Amino acid sequence: MLSTPLLALSLAVPAAPRAFDEGPPEPALATRLDRIETAFRSGDAASLRLSLASSTKVHVDLPDLPDGPGSYGAGQLQVMFGHIFGAFGTREFSIHRDGVRVSRPGTAFARGRWVRRSQPDGPETVQVLTFTLREEKGDWRISEIRSSR
Amino acid sequence: MRGSPPGRHTAAASSFALAVAATLTAVAGAAHLRLEASRAPMAAEERSRARLAAVEVRLRRLVLAAESAAGRVATLPETLSALAGEPGALARLFATLDAVRLSDDERPALAVHVLPLATRAWSGRITDPRALQGIAGPKRDVFVLAGSVTTTLVATRPILGPDGRPLGIATAELPVAIRRNIRNEYLSDFDRLAGEQAGVEVRYVDARDDVPEARAFPDLADGAAALEETLRAPDGGTLAHVRVRPPSPEDTLGPLSAAYRRVVSGLGLLALLAWTLRDTPRWRLRLAAGATALRALPLLLGPPVPAADSRLLSADVYASTALGPLTRSPLDLLLTSVWVLVLAGLLFERAASRLRPPARPAVALVVYLATLPALGGVFAWVADTSANCSLDLESIALVPASAAHLVLQISLLLVLAAGGLVLGAILCLAGPVPTAASGRLVRLGSATLVALAAFRLWPRDLIGLPLVPAVALVLLAALPGAGRPAWQDRLGSRGPGALAGLALATVALLALMLYPTLVHYGEKNARQQIEHDHAPLVRRQPQWREYVLRETRQRIDVLNVLEDLPWGSAPPLLEELAFAVWSSTDLAAFGFSSAVEIQDPAGSVVSRFALNLPAVGGSPPPLPQSDEWVTGRDDLPAAGGGGQVLHARRLLSYHGEVHGAVHVYVKDDFWNLPFIRPRDPYSVLYRTSTLGTTRSRPLALLAYDRSRRLLFSSAEQPPALSATLLERVRRHGEGFWTTLAVDGRPQHTFLFADSHALYGLAYPRMGAGRFTADLVEAGAGLTLLALVVLFGVLLVRTALGRARLSLPSLLEAVTGRFTLRLFAAFVAVAIVPVLVLQVVVRGFVADRLRSEAESDALERAAVAKKAVEDYVLYQRGEAPGLQPGLDAGLVYIASLVGNDLDVFHHGRLVASSKRELYDSGLLHPRVPGTAFRSLVLDSQPAIVGTEGIGGFSYLVASVPVRLDASEAGILSMPLGLRQKEVEAVLEDLDRTIRLASALFLVAAGALAHSMARRISEPIREVTAATRRIAEGDLAIRVAATSRDELLALVDSFNRMAADLERQRADLERSNRLAAWAEMARQVAHEVKNPLTPIQLSAEHLRRVYRDRDVDFAATLEACTETILKQVRTLRGIVTEFSAFARPPATRLEPQDLQELVSVVVRPYGTALPPGVRLVLEAPDVPQVNADRRLLERAVVNLVENALQAVGERGTITVRLQAGDDRVEVVVEDDGPGVDAEARARVFEPFFSTKTAGSGLGLALVKKIAEDHGGGVALDSGPGGTRATLWLPAASAAQRL
């Protein structure tokens, strides 16, 4: 597609330049990720709210949202996740620590795998969530939750 | 005594009945649910079979529709004529196919193919005939084509010639499933066989698969039992496999339980409402308790309405935890705000009803300080709502954007109203404003001090009060308390109409406070979002892009692209493959400008999909060398928009065999950011994210490098960055706010930087004109709503049979008052032309805009046509035939004409500047049949039609274009962007027209009211003056205030009044003279009678004295006796006259009539004639205020008259009775009665039916009664006479 006479030099390198800090997350970020996991596993929307950005709306994209993705306030999300946790019992939730990427300044990406059932004996669904966390005064808060493909 | 009003009993009975109904429903529901739960296991298989049967029914219907359509097409006369090559038949066939398709409810795509499978005519989206090779033949068949994205049910029928030889194939196609992984307002995936129900899985069997039938579904992970079935075509071919899971008990019982809960909740609410609204003495407590119960019941049982999936119950729209469970949805907020308003109203009513003196200054200061928490609470609630709501609450339009908007805005209005009432209640504690100037000054000083302290010390970060609305709310709340006794009296004297007007005015004021408050908090939230969320998103974009690319590579690795497709498969299968790969990665999920290319082992690109990344090159990229990912950066040519892309690629090899390669490109831009409003109208089709901006704050992103060169702009007219600003941004890297001219208007811009670039996030600044217009619209909209609610209240009260504030009372008020009738007529006359004008103007402008858009499009299409023909000619110069790479040329030409372009040849797409719309299957790569027929077959110069992608419809302008000598091609120009512009203009026009209409009606109404008052005022004055004249005030005159016909009316009236006054004076004078004459006559008559015996006696005495023979002593005795007797008679006459002429009694004291009448009547009992009976009936009656002496005189006169009437034999009854606020003394006799002529005159002075008497007796009774505020009446007939003397009871007289 792009190899026309007009195309400039194609810079092919074996790997992309490193844009992330790799390695185990820093303590504050690790703590926050632990709390997010706990909140999802226990279905505690109030706890999850404490991990959300407090001063701005949070962008959320989940298939459970009838109106589609959007930006929501922390209070709103507490109620919404309360409904989601109540409707879908979480069987398993984990954030792969090796997959956490921190870019400077103050942005981290993490992926969580969420296994849940729609009914007590119903089929399980597996969903991959991508969390974007932002550092606010030494604390990390969720600014985005998006359902990945 | 009066009994309880009947309405109170009805309300109590209704409440009880509803409560019983709710209880019985709950019990019945519980029993029903238990029964269903016990049956659930047995019914599960039954339900599974029912689900399966439903799937089979759906399939049969689709198959029947497809077969029927194919059969119709195969037997059309036009079909045979066209295949026979008759002139004009092909064009007719196109038209007929369109008609057949549109007449079918399923709208199948229809086609006529000649053998061996070349399409001759079509209508709708048909499959490329190459995909049918080897499958479709001249036979009756039904099969499925299952692509990566689209699954289609195809029915074929042979087209047979007159000799029975097959000439071709007719096909009818129906899409049965779409899987784009896209969900937005225009598009969503569907499966027509599986439907919306959970638990149904369908796997379609592609007719091209050679795989023998095998078990389609793996075992269920949870081991649950399921029913499986194979769905077959009429000829037995396999179409699909379906598996149905049994419904869980929750699936069955859940809706039933919800239905019962809603019914019980509804009945319970009605019962509570009936109980709450009963009119009882302790209504305050009842109202408070009832309102609380009405709020609590929906929390326990859920609301009866609306449906569970309504947006009014959705936390996605609004939810907050600030008040616990009370504000979990828009409906919750409404119910809570109503409840709080009721309680606040009761609090205010309680506080306002207690009269207090003006408080001391210190107390007033404390009261003012106490208002601050209440004020802060109100606005904190509004701020919290704004922060936890997804809607654009600032858009308060005449026509609400949605029910959710309406509910939330009404709720906030009620919150403000409740806040005002609470503030008012607090301010009532300070009492009314002192009358002394010094006191008022001290109060003003205290209030000012508190206000200053509040706005200086208030924690702005916490709440941040909007200044003007807060002050306005406090002033509104303070008004009732300031002059309390005055407004209470004034309010009490007003009718319900005036109260309704006051309510509407209050709503309007509150709406004028609400809008600026919402703008204030909207602005605050927007800025915070931009500073703390959007700006960091922009900064992290490069890392985010790389992160997503990394995840995309991992995702593609597990897709095993091309593994299951051996080389040599039909190429069309691969057309959707790149889109399928792209849409299954985060590139689609997060909307990056990106592309996926699939290469075959020879290096040819067999499938490509790109979003906002046009192909501008002719040669494909080189095949990767490794099956490990290699990532780098490529530069994009200027024709492709410039910039760079991240490029990742790898070989696709499986089991040691190379099947191809995959390339992934991600462009360095910012169009994926959720808050950026794209310029490309079709991008909304791919976005699954809603914009975070509002109608009034569309965000634009600008990016500059360190040399101030523009790197990216989502605005059409980005500003240039000055050196000063550049320096300032460098110094304040974290960002600052300024104002820049973006898109030609001033916009608030947040400028910030990172190590690579400088950025700006801008949104339009709201001008004063726009703010005022929106403010007026908000006030008008909410007031109109209040009017509708008021009308609803009138309807309800009419239904309940209430007399006041009901429709009949309104009609009576309107028809009974000339002013209102005139006002209503003026407004009614004004409404009709306004509405007509609204419709006409809107229609005219819309048609005009569309017509201009079409003309403009056809002009540009003509330019594009020339450019395309020249380009094709240029390319052909190098090699014969259409060359690949026409897409690149179209991209360039599209940028010149400012519109996307598509080129079709022989009905198929050959080039497009928007390939992704076709590669994704959103658009069909075949020109619409209508366009082909018009431009190619009928040789028309141009055509404008309508196309649609899901719910997204747009106009398409098409012109013929010469590509080669074989057949004209078609150049199409979709007008999506222009259409969006037209729709935006029309939307603004609609708002403007609605607002202008509303303002015009308000102005017309005000003018009508003013004119009506001016017309009716003189009439009202004349009416009032006439009433005064009827009451006897003939001195009244009406002032002339106009110079028109009403002046003549007023003059006539005044002349009439003057005449009446003069005539009355004359009449009074002549009456007085007549009365004097009558009295003189009576006096002369009465006095003359006694004078005659006096004179005779005196003369007799003189005679006897002169005649010494008669006994003088005896004669002297007799004559003096006569003289004295007559003198006594004269004295009695004088006394009577004197009593009649006496002024009204001045010594009124409470008199016990029972005792008085007994005292008067008792003496008569001993001196009655033997045949006369006197009966006294004197029960206990209320006291009267009277002069005892006069009252006794009146009773005596009545008794004397009765005694004279009965003569020597008869019965006289003296009776006391109590009436409505009066007491009656009735004297009844059974005498001969008084004839009618005499009855009319009995109360006239000096009139008498007896030979003896002054004729003043009854006249005196009448005068005494009237002097005491009462009256007397006489009822007489042959059987007797009844005289009734009545006086007002002492308690009634006091009230008067």
C-alpha cells in the first residue's frame, strides 16, 4: 500500500522504541491494582469507586452499558457497577502484572481478565478489560475502563 | 350540626380498597411464583422446545420469502424479454425488480443472472456472482453463504425459455446475520434466527464448505443439557445448526415476579395517595407521613412504571450515591425531589403561619448565617447531579430532547424550589422587616455582611456557588417573610386563577435561575475534565498507540488468520477478512486510524480494510521475511494526508507452509480520542464510543510542533500560534487557559505541552446573545411544562367533581369575563398563523437547503467526472484497460472537490476514496439498480438518490463517467458531510423558529391582555357603577378614560345616573309632602274624633250650668269624665305618633326571647274572653341584641292584633323558632284573616282595617324590627293570619 514512488524512507527496525517502563509496577500502582482486583472479585462497587478518578468523569466502555460507552461520574459508576456485579457473579478476575505498562508521566495501562456468569448455573463469559490509570498526587486512579476485543 | 364531607369518606374507602387489592395481589403473586418454581424443572424442556420451534418458524418464513421472491422474478415477463435482448426491456426489468423488492415486507435483494452467472439486472444488495460459482445452478435451491461478517440466505430459481431451456437464474437474498462488532446508534449486529433471546446459538453452514456434517457444537462447559437441531432447506440441504439451552428458573420467574411487584407497587402507591390526600384536620402530619411513605414504597418494591429497561431507571443516564438509595436513577431523583419539596413546603407553611414580631438584630444575623448551609446544600445537590449525569442538562429546550432530560430538569427545578422554601422558612424566624428605617438599615447591613463573608470564605473547590442564581434564590425566599401579613392577606383574598398565575410565575423565575446554574456547573465540569482527563489522554497518545498495537499483534496471533483457508479459495471470501480481523482487535475497539492488509504468498494484497487511512500507493508492500512481528515507522505521502504510521507485519505460516502475511498500520493522529468530534461523517458508523462533548461544547484538538507548525487539527480553521503564546506554554507546561480564534470564533482554549509538541483543547465561548436566547428558551420551556401540568391538575379536579380550579370553573371564568374571553380569542387567533408559518418556513428552508445541496453536489460531480476521465485517460496512455491504483487518484480528486467519490463500472465498484465502507461490508460494491438503469440504460445526465447504512441515511449524487468504450461507468458522490451540515442548520432553524414562535405568542398574549383590559375596564366600571346605583347610591359617576365609542357609553351612563338622582330627589320630596299631608290628615282625623265629645261635653256643661233646674254636679261629673277620657285617647294617639317617629334604639343588649315573650304574654292569660285560647310555645332559642322595651312593644302589638282578629272565640299561638342565624317570633291566629288588598298595606302607617286604632301598630312593629336589623312578614288567609317577626341572632350580628 505504501511503497509508491512518493513514499519516503521506511524505517524498519526489529522492535519499536521502548515507550514504557517495564518490570514490576511501583508499590502505589501495585496497591491500587490489588484493590481493583479485590473490588471486582468481591463485587464491591463502593470499593471500586475509591479506585476511580474523583475530580473528573471516567470513560467506560462495557457491553453491559445499554447506551454504549460514555463518560460517567464516580457516583454514577458506583451504582452502575453495583448493578453489573449484582447481575453477573464474578467467578474470577485478575490483572496480569507482567502486562502492566507505565508511561511517563503518570499513565499506566493494565489488562484484567474477568470471568463471570449471567446466572448461578448459567454460561460463563470472559471479558478483557483495559484499564488506564493516572497518577494523582502519588495515588493511582482509574480514568478509563474499556472492553477489549 | 354539619356532618363529614362525603368526599372524605370516599377517599377513605378508596384507600382501604386499594390497600386490600395490593395485599391480595401480593399473596396471589407469591402463590403463583411458588407454583411456577415447582413446575420449572418440568417446564424447562417444554420451553426449550418452544424456543427451538420459534427458530424453525423464523427460518421457514425467511425461506418462504426468499423462494417466493425468486419465483416471482423468474417468471416476470420483463425477465424473459430482457434475456431475449429486446430493446428497452432491460431498463424495464430494473424498474420491475425495484417494484417487486419494495412490495415485499422482507425487501430481499433480487437479481437476474445469465448463464454462466453474469448479472444482468439487480435490485438491492446482491452477492457477487463469483461467490455463487459452483453453487448456484439453473435449479430451485436454497442455501446459505456464511461470510466473516455477513451471512446471507439465497434462493435460486431457473429462468426457463419458451422451449424450457434454462436461460438464466433468478436469485433472492436475505441477510440473516451480521457480525461487525460495531454497536452505535446506526448499526448493531443481529442474527435473525437466534433473535434477541439468550440461550440460542446458531451456526450457519456455508454452501461452499466441503466439510461433511459433523457435530456443530462443542460440549457445554457447565455440562448443562441442551437441545440441538439441524435446520434444513426444502430439498434437505443443511442450512444451519441450532442449539437451545434450557431457560434458567430466573429467566422464567424473573419477569413474572417483576410484573407482580409492579402491580403491587402501583396499587400500594394509589392507596397511599388516596390516604394522603384526605381532607382531615391533621392534614400536615398526614401529608408528611404520606409523602414519606410514597417515597419509600418504590424503594422497596420498585416503581410500577416505566418498564425496567427505560432510561428513566438507568444509572447510565444519571445516578448518585450522595443521598444513598434515594438517587439511583433519574426517576429516583424526581421522586426524591418531590418528597423533599413537600416536606419543605410544610416546613415553610408552618413557619409562615406563626406571626412573629421583627427579631432583634443579633437574632436576625444568626438567622441569616443559618441560611448558608441550606443554600450550600441546594447548590451542592445540583452540582452533584451535573457531575453524575451523562446528558447535556444545559439544553433546556421548548421541546425536550428526551424524557430523561425532562425528568432531570424538572427534578432540579423542584430542588431549587425546595431550597427556596427551606430558606424562606429559616428567614421567617427573623420575622418581618422592621418598619423603622433604622431597623431596615441594620437588617440590610447584616445580610450584606453575611453575603460578603459567604462569597469570600466559601470553599469554592467544594461547591462553588453560582453568584447570581444564589442571590436570586435567597431574595425570592426572603420576599414572603419580609412583608408577611400583607402577602398572606392578599393571597387569601385571591381566587384560584390568580394563585395558578403566581405558581406559573414562580416556575418561570426558578427556570431562569436553573439554567445559569447548570451552565456554571457544566462549565466547571468541562474545564476540570479538559485539564485533568483530556489533556493527559492527549499526552499519552503515543504510548497508548504503541500499547494498542502491541495488544493487537497478540490478538492477531491467536486468530490464526488464513490458517483455515487454503490458497485457491474464491477471492470474494477474503474481501471481508481484513475487516473481520480489524474489527476483532482493539484498533476497532478504540477507533484508531489504522489499516489491516492481508497478503497471499505471492505478495498480492487480497484483503484490505482501513479506517481513515486511504491507500495511496500502487505496489503492495514487500512480503515480510519472518513470522515474528517486525514493527517500524513509515512516512505517509502528502496525498495520503502526510504524517507517520506505526507499521507491524509478519508472515502467516502454519505447519511449515506460508499462507500469506498480515500488515497492521496505525497512524500518528488523534482521531481515536473519544472527545474529538470527527469531520468525517462516516466515522460515526465505526465508533462505538459516544462523544463526551455537549451540544454547546464541541471540543477541538490542535497540535503544534516546537516551530509552531501545525501537526494536527480537528478544527477546520485552526489558529496560528504566536511566539508569545509559545513562550508562555513552555513556561507553563502543565497548562493554562486562554482565548483563541478557532473556526473563526473565539473559543476557550487550554494550552499545554509535553516533550514533543504543544497542544490546545478548545471549545466555543458562549456569547451573551446565545446565553440570553438559551435562557429565554429555558424559562419558556419549563413554564410551558408547568402550564401543561396545571392543565392536568384541572382535568383531575374535574374528574373528582371539584368546583374550584376545574375545567368548568375555568370555562366559566373565561366565558364569564369579557377580558379573559377577549384575551383567549387574541391568543387563539395568533397561534394558528404562528404554527402555520413555522411549518411553512421550516419546509421551505429544508427544501431549499436540500435543493442547494443537490445542485452543489451535481456541480462538483461534474468537476470530479472531468478529473476522473482525464485521470483514466492519462493512466490508459501507459497501459490499456483500467489500471489498479485508481483508488489513489480518487482520494486525490476527492480532496480537490471536498467530497468522497466512488466509481462503478459494469455495475461493480472499481474505485473508491472510502474503501473501508465497502471492505467492511457496510456498503455494497455494486451500484444501486436505480442509478444503473437511469444513467447507463436510460442515458440520463444525473440522478440524486438516497442510500442508507443501518440507520444512517444520506443522499447520493451520481453522474455517468466514460472509463472505456464498452459501457459508461458511474461516478457517485455520497453527500453525508453536506447532509450533516444541512441537518445541523435545520436543527438550529427549528430551535430558532420554536423560540421565536414562543416569544411571539408571549408578546401577543401580553398585548392581548393589555388591549382586553383597556377595552373591558370602562365596561367593568360601568357595571360596578350600575350595581352601586341598584344599591341606592345614585351619586356614583364613571370617569371617562377613552375617546372612542366607550366615551359615549360612559357619558350616557353618567347622564342616566344624574337623571335618576334628580328624579329620586323629586320623588322623595313629593313623597315627603304626601307623607306630611297624609300624616296631617290622619292626625286631623284622629284628633277630630276625641275633640267632638270634648266639645259636646263642654257645651252641655255650659247649658246645664245656665239651666238651674238640672243636677249640675252629676252633669259635671259625667262631662268631665267624657272630657278626660277623650284627652287620654288624644294622649295615646300622641304617644303612638311619638313612638313611630322615635329614632332607632340605641340601647341594644342581649335579650332572652324565651323569657321576654313569656313576660309579655303572661298577663293576657288572665284576661282572655272565655272562647279565646292563648298558646305559648317558647323553646330555648339564641339570644338577640335588642332594646327590650321596643321589642316588648312590638310583641304586644302583634298579640293585640291577634286578639282583635279572633274576637270572642279563637286560638292564638305565640311561638319562638330559630332559623339560619336568626330568631323568629310567630304570632298566629285563626281569625277571619286579612284580604289580599289590605295585606299589601298593613304595614303602612295609619292604615287600619279596624274602626278603632291609630293604624300605626303594625307599622311600628315593622319599624322596630327593621331598626334591629330584622323584619316582619304577614301571611293571611280565610283560616287565619300568621305574623312573623324575625331578628338576627346575637352571634350572627357580631360577625356582621
